[in-house]
Amino acid sequence: MQKATFEISGMSCGHCVKAVDKALQQAPGVTVEAVAIGSATVAFDESATTADVIAKVIDDAGYQVLNTR
């Protein structure tokens, strides 16, 4: 398992946190560790997905990934 933290723009409330969490929960191979306003930390199976794919899931939920660590 690989771990990544995404810095996310556009999150301003609990609804935003829930929306990102829900989107990440549905992504194959992703285990959500924490979602807060402005960030999300996940563990993921490299054979099932990549950090770029996870960033796209966040973007598709309506938020912008600024940085990945």
C-alpha cells in the first residue's frame, strides 16, 4: 500500500468534506485515512490505482487538487 496526502482547494465546510470522502470511498483500491477541509490522506493499492487517478476522482467531485505528498 502506498500513502498520499492531497492538498485540496475549494473545500469550505462539512458538506465538502463529506463529498470528497464519499468520492474517495468509491474509488477502487483506496482506503480513506482522513479528510478535512483542505486535505485528504489515503492509502491505496498501486496495482488498482495511482495518485493521478485519485486526484482526478477529487477533481470530478468538484474540487481542485493543488499538491500531492
